[in-house]
Amino acid sequence: MLYLFRKLYGYNSFSNYSRYNKRVNGLIDNIPSIRYGKGIVMIREVDLSKLEKIIRKYGADYESWKVIPNEEETKRLKLNKN
């Protein structure tokens, strides 16, 4: 599960006894998303297949819902208002 977490959320990589620090981005860092809590993330429907692919690869369970985002969430997710 640690590797799944790293793939989704990224991690800080330390080398040479913490002398050098590098941030390795995860999928959630590279797509518009809103993280609400541990394991709760809102993403765009078009990005769902990318997320499902990684989750299935590691054999984890998940649930998804269609929600109606408010104005602030719409801006953060870079959605077009219709």
C-alpha cells in the first residue's frame, strides 16, 4: 500500500543523509484535484480513468461518486461552467 500512496500523492526523497531533498510528484499533484481528507479526493471525471488504472494495478478497493462542485471547487478543478 505504501507504493500506491506514493504513486498517488507523491513523496519527499532524501539522499546523502538528508543533505539533499527532492519532491517526487504523484498523480494527484499532476491533475486538478481537491484533497478533503485521508483517502478522499475530488477529481474531474475525465481524469478518473488515470486514477482507476493505478488503483487497480495495486489491487486496492475504491468507491466513486458523481458530485456537483460549488463555484470554488469548479475553479480549483478547472472545469468549464455550462
